[in-house]
Amino acid sequence: MFITTYDSEFLWRLSLAVQPAQKLVVGVILAVVVLGVTAAMAALGALSNSKSLQSYGTVKTVNVGVYWNSGCTNATSTVNWGVLSPGTSSNVTLYVRNEGSVAVRLSLTTQNWNPANASSFIGLSWNREAQLVSAGTAVAAVLTVSVYSNVTGITNFSFDVVIAGIEQ
């Protein structure tokens, strides 16, 4: 089959009309690929900048006992918070029992941070601040350690958790 001059001219004009559309499609595909690669590189960059932190905590008590179980038979004096990344938190449930003969109001503080500036980047909270606990009674307490997303220069940390029962 032979292409006539008329057919050749028609095909050439048709190719001119199709090429811009094809260029547009190719351009869109390239833009999607470039955006995808850029997003993947950004994600990998973000992941490579994250750091995990080893942690540990010693529990000191005043007028109360701290236990792992609700029956208050498994006492503890340490909490291993595990490995934490910037911007994350970890919860631990402990049972705090009033070991005295009068009601106490619970209080939580920290001390002996290592490194000393860790308290600027890490916080401790709980759900039992100022809770009144009768003599011989135990309450479940959820302690939460939070590593702030702006943490810098800390790879390991430790601190003492101080749980006190203030007589009422």
C-alpha cells in the first residue's frame, strides 16, 4: 500500500495536532514522577533525622507503696520507659497504695535528671495529682513520659519519679 502525497500531508498535520497533547501527557507524567520522588526523598530525610532515646526511671515513695498489680503484691522501684522517639509518649500503669493510717493526697515530682537538661525536652505527668487516698487503699495511676519533638543532644536519659502521699 502506498501513501499518497495527500495522505502524507494529512498524517503530518495529524502528527502536529497530536504532539502537543502527547507532550502535555508526558509532561504531566514527568511532573507526577518528580513529585513522587521528591516526596519519597523528603520522607526518607525526615526518617533519617529521627532519633530513639533509651530511658529509665527510679521510683521513690513517701507514705505510699507503688506496685505493678492491683493486689499490691508486686512492688516496684523502677520504671523502664523503653525506647522513645522525639514527639512520642509512653504510658505505665502503677498501683499506688496508702501505706499509712490516715488519708493522704498524692503528689508527683521528678528529680535527679540525667543529663541535667533532659527535663527541658522530656516531661512526666499522671492522672492522680492531688487524689485523696484513704488509709490502706490503692488506686491505679497512669504515668506518662513525653519526649518533646524539639529534643536535641539527648540519646539516653534517666530521672527519679517521686510519688508522695501528703497526710491530710
